[in-house]
Amino acid sequence: MFIKYDESELFEFFESEPAVIGEEDAGDWIYTYQKDDFKIVLLLSTYEMYIKISICYCENIVYTEMFSEIIEINKLDINTIKIIKNEKSILVKKGIQIGVIVEEN
């Protein structure tokens, strides 16, 4: 299994190409988005089906969490992506305010 996602949607959301971790065939990527002093970092492990999301302010981590058993990632709109796992949905927002919202399904 692997995480289902559209690379172009993640490129549009993060407004940049991802950085490769290790070998490209391993499927591990880091996506980043920065606005002013805030930064969103998404570590994506395609084949191991986990992600790690971090939000930084002035290079200090203010939020970090790892989620396993990720099924799918979808771009909802220009400012929001939705990460789906069995019992939870994770919204990552870069819009008016950078943030992460974890919802129970």
C-alpha cells in the first residue's frame, strides 16, 4: 500500500517542489511553505504511510505531530489540504492563519 495523493496538488499548496529524503525511489519527501515568520513542514513517507507535520515560528517549533496509517491527501482549496486516515481527518491550513485541525471521523 501507499498514500494516495496528487503531486501537483501538493506542489500548488506548498508553492514549491519537495526535497527528497534519502533515495528518490524510497518515497520520502519534505514539503515546506513559509509566510513571514511562520513555516509549515510536511514530512511524507509514501510507502510507510505516515506523515509528520510541524509548524514553526521564527525557526522555533510550536507544533509537531506524527500520524500513521495515512490513506489519502487531497487539496480542498488554495489554502487547505485534507489528510485522511481511518479514524481522523487532518486539515492543514495556510490561509488567513497557518494551522492544523484534527477531526474525528
